[in-house]
Amino acid sequence: MPHFPPVRVRGGRHRLHRLVRHRRRALAAGLAVTAAALVAAGPHPGSGGEEARRARGHPATGPTDGPVGEPGRERDGGTRLVAAPVRIADAATVRLLRPGDRVDVVATGDGGAGDALVLARGVRVTKVPKPVEDAAAGGALVVVSVPRASAHRLVGAATTARLAVTLC
């Protein structure tokens, strides 16, 4: 085999230096692309992404879904939600409720005869206070998050009718 000088590749050394010099740019570009992909694939407001502590039962449809279903916050349409205490006629039903549940509030006549009127649909239960040992009060108290107009209807109906709830 004949003797020949070693083979030297030109420009290889410069490529390595260029790669090392632009490493920060490549890293920054990679991080930017990763952040954009995470934002695009992550949960969106209003799509239920924050509903990790989702209420039992089926969620109500409409603008009350999502993270704005709490008192003091606004719905998508700009309706302000308020906390409304409601006395439910059947205390045993209230014991089934937990904060975060969605319920329909229904009004019935005093005798129970007649048609039931749904006063609020799919409202979120925010608090279930401990029952008071007062037999004269009757029923049990529950606090729900409703629009201000619905709160007025609930208060008005509570004076003339018996209120009940159904889990949705």
C-alpha cells in the first residue's frame, strides 16, 4: 500500500464553532416553539379546562360553565352572580348536597298540589351550612350562586311557596 498524507476535511472545524456559537439561539427558538405548542394544546377558558374539581352530576349548559360560576364574578354575558341563601323544605334532600353541585330550584304550592315552577336551572351550590336545631324553621338552608334577577325570584317565591332542589 502506498504511503499518502493524512486526509483533512476543510470547514469541519468552523461548523462546530458555528454550532456552539449559535447554541443559545437554537435553544431559545426551541423553547419558543415548545411554549407555543403548549399554549395551543392546553385548556381554554370556557371549555371546562379548569373543571378539575367538577361538580357531581351533569353540568348546566350555557354561559354558567367554566371558572366564572362563582358569586361575585361575571358570566360571559356580563350578568353578575350573587350568593343567595335558599331554605329548602326537605332537610334530608339538603344533606345530599355538596358545594360545587349543580341543582335546579323548584317552587311548589303549600299543599304540594299543582304544578311545580322551576325558578333557577343548573345553579351551583356554594355552601351547605350545618343545620340549626330549630324545629320552628322547617327545612334546611343552602347557598346557591345565581344571577341577581334569579336571586330576587328565589326570595319572592320563598315567602309564598315551598322550595325544593333537584340534582342536575
